[in-house]
Amino acid sequence: MATGEIYEVFARKAHDEELKHVGSVNAADDDLAKAYAWTVYDEERWVEMCIVPRRAVISVTHDRKHPLCGN
Amino acid sequence: MTTPATLFDSTDVMPADCVTGLHDLLTACADTKLLLGYHYGEWTFGTPELEAAVASCSLSQSELGHVRLLHGILKSHWGEDPDALVEGRRAEQFANVTYLDRPLTDWTAFVAMNAVVDLAVTRVLFATREGTFVPFRLNVDKMLDEERYHLHHGRGWLRTLSQGEPEACGRLVDETVKALVAVRTWLGPADDAGDRALVTAGIKGETNAQVFESVHTMIRQLAESCGLTLPDLPAADFTGWDAASRRIGTRLDEDILYHLRGSKNAIFKLN
């Protein structure tokens, strides 16, 4: 069975609020990630929820392992 | 210029064949959702991963919410007693998709239920979203919104299982075909008078035969996209088909019916 990947979950409760990171799910594909995100993080009445594969997230802060010139 | 369709606020002004046909359709949707809720609930434990358990529990809750809503419409407009719909009918009177008549013994059967049966009942709701029976139309969008995640779950798991060994894929194909055949029986023959009356009155936008073709095409395309080939379905035979139960001589498992009913716990019911 496919092991899947991690998706970060973002949501907001009102249209004038910013999207906030609410958690993550591990899923085999986008369809399952949508179903898991919606059912796991159902404590609020979200007006919007989005998922992003963690591999698509680009880190902006440095990881403290490399000298400044390597960042 | 087209004539605006007649809207029905109640069954009082509806043609008699539509009153019966719509009653049967709503009952069939409610019964199928009741059984979907039961099976999703049964699979709150034993899923391949924890997220699927949470999802299954959630899908069960939303199906039971839809049952409550549909029973409310049947009570308001047909005078049905929601308790009696569950407690007072015999096993052969339940108008659910017969794929749900028996326990789902493994995850493959669960996925076939999720991907095919849940899609079918949702597709029927979708066919009524702009229908002329206002009390139903006011509620259908909410149900369709919630069903979106049921479909994602079914599609995702069918895709996941399709990556298994050939034997497992063969079983997935077999269960998918069984579910499709059961859905075809549930939707009934193309010449069903009650269904035709609903489409003529604009209560539904499509016949059940068209709904089945749509479901069949969606599942076939999903299977093909996963590298699976569904065989042709066996020829349909609707001899003896009953419009109220949508069955041909079958019945719901008595053990499942026992577990569905709350009458065994009536002593604990608060007045």
C-alpha cells in the first residue's frame, strides 16, 4: 500500500481572517488528504480549508547548520 | 422563451404519481444513507490507518444527519413517523442499495461501498438540486457539500487499493462490479413510471437510468485512471422489481436491522 506524504492543513473561520496553520495529515493522494483534513480538523465551522504537500513548502528561515553565505 | 417550471411547496398540489414516486425516492435515499451510516460506523475501528478511522466515523455522522433531514421531510409532507420508518418496517421493506444488506467483511468491500454506493445516492441528490419540490431543494445543497468529502475518500482509497497485488486488484474489481450491479437495481428500470413522472414535473433533472449511466461512467473512468479494467456488467433483469423497496426478492440482514433499531433500548429513552 502507498505510504503517502504529509500535507499541511490551513483554514480560516471567517472570510476576513487570515488562513492559519491548523495541523497536518498523512495521505496517499490529494483526494484522501482532503477527506482526512476535513474530518480530522472539524472542530470549527471553517469557511475555507486548504492543504499543501509539505514537499511544496519552501523554507525561508535558515536551518542554523550552514554559514550565512550558504543560505 | 421557456415557461417557468411549477414549484411545489408541498405535496398537496403535486400530481399523484409524483407524490408516490417522490416518497419512494426519498425513502430509498434515507434507507441507503441509514445503512451507509451503519457500515461507516462499524468501520470506525479496524481501518488501515488512523485517519481513515476518523474519516469513517465522520462520514457515518453526516449520513445519519442526512437521514434525520430526509425523515423530517417525509414526516412534514407525507405524515411518516421517523421512528416507525426504522422500527416498524420488515427487513424486505428497507429500500437501501442491497450491497449494504450484509456486513462488509473487509476493507475492499468498504471501499467499493464508499466509492460506488455513496456516489450513487449522492448523484441522485445532485439530480434534484434544481428540482421543483422546494422543501427538498432547500436542503440538498447542504447534503451535497458534505458528500464532497465522502467522494474524495472513496476515490482516494480506490486509487490506493489499485496499487496492490494483482489478486487484491481483482478482488477490488469484483466488489466494484457487485456494487455497481446493486446500484443499477436500486435505481430501477428505465421505464419506471414513478421516476418518469418526477422528471416530467421537474422534481428531478435526470431519470434514474441517466443517473446510473453517469455513475457507471465515473467509476469506469476512475478505475481506468488507476490501471483497472472493469468488465461489462451482466445484462440487467428487472423482473419482479418492486418500486417501493427497489428490490427483487432480497432482504436486509436481520442482525444488521437489529443493530439499527433503538427499540431494544427504549427503556432508557427520556420522555
